[in-house]
Amino acid sequence: MTQKSALRIGITGGMGCGKSIVSRIFHTLGIPVYDADSRAKWLMNHDPVLKDKIREAFGKESYSEDGSFNRDYITTHVFRDEEKVKKMNSLVHPQVGIDYKNWQQHYAASPYTLREAALLFEANAYKDLDAVIVVTAPLELRIQRILQRDPHRTEADTRSIIAKQMPEDEKARRANHLIKNDETKLIIPQVLELHTLFTKRYLDS
């Protein structure tokens, strides 16, 4: 008898929407969560193939003498240039995709797994998933959360970053499922409803 594969569920949302909090609730239910953004940072520091590609694209200064990712250099010389950001993403996202597939293989016994990523749609990672959850929240509430979480940011900087992201209504339009994190509707019942749905879908497959 062929063993079932865990459903691959994505979760995303704009900055300050609270997708990480939602992911942690799923995790407390025993669902494995792949944090694509954290793994991308790890890979940029540890994956020799990716490190070589980044050095080739942006110069040897991309890494410090100890081999660690030179974030200050990259922030100054790459992240402020839209074309260079696209180039960086084109190098990092495929490696994250490979890393995710390897990770996913370890959780075949789970009914489903979550892939949490800020750029799930932008990186076309959603194409390899069975369904996508988008966490939504009103803009002003998102800004308030970000300023509380990241006191080093100004409101102007925060609005500028959000303006460069895919609009929330576009993400919501592409979603298979929505979770509203607007402080008027409890999150846990919404998570439990989806948990039941995904588990049943797995069992019925």
C-alpha cells in the first residue's frame, strides 16, 4: 500500500498581518511549519552553492572574512536597487524550494504541513502547493503592530515597505482560504476549522 503524502499548505500575508502567530497556532496542533524566510537566511549563510552564486553576482564583499553573510553590505549595495533585489531573489528562491522539498519528505506521516513565506505568490512557490491560506488585517492595524514590534522603524518607512509588497486584496483574491486577524474575530476557531478541513481532506484522499 502506497503511503500518503502530507498535503502541502502555504500561509502568507502582508507585513504585520500576523501570519507567524497563526503559524504558531497550527504548530501547537502538531503541524510541522517550514519558515521559508528563516530558512532563506540560513541558506545564505550555509549553502555553499548559493554562497558562490551570491559572491559571483554581487562581489566577494557579500561575505565577511569568516564566511558569514555580510548583511550591511548587501543592504547598502543590493536591497536598495530593485533590479539587484530581483537578481538576489532569483538566486535564493530556487534553493529555498529545494530545501523545502527535502524538508517535506520528513513529514509524510503528518496530514499536512505549512509553508510560511512572505513572498509565496511573488516567488511562484504557491504553484507547488495544494492550497494557500492568506492572513489579512486592516492596513492601519498592521502599521500599528509593526511599529510596536520594530521600534527602529518609522511610520513612513513602514508604509513605504508595505507599498512595495503585493496588495493585500490581490493576495486575498489568490487565496484558497482566508484568516482574518483584525481583532474583531477570534483566530483560534478559524485555525481549528481549517485544521479539521485539511485533516479530513488528507484522510479522504
